[in-house]
Amino acid sequence: MKRYKLIKDFRYIYKRGMIFYVIAESEFIGVKEFVLQTINLDGKIILSEKELKDYFRQLY
């Protein structure tokens, strides 16, 4: 499962440094969307590919 770390505050709710898991990826007519779940299962967010690149960094 892919893990991402938040590199800057996102939507005033999620703070820098939080870790998320990608639970779903979808693509429809060239538009990619990702559903991320917090590591402690507090919340889910739906992101575009651009938001994912701007706010998150993949962990290995």
C-alpha cells in the first residue's frame, strides 16, 4: 500500500507531517483522483493528481 506524508498544511484541517495511505485511485477521461486515509483512520480526503503532487511526498 502506498504511503504519503503531508509536506505542508492542507485545508486547515490536516497538519504538516501527517501520514496517509492511498486506498483508491481512479482515472476518468484523463483526470486522476486519489482517496487518501489517515494512518489513524480519522478522516479521508479526495485529491486530484495536482494536489497530490503539491502537498504530499511518497514514503518508501
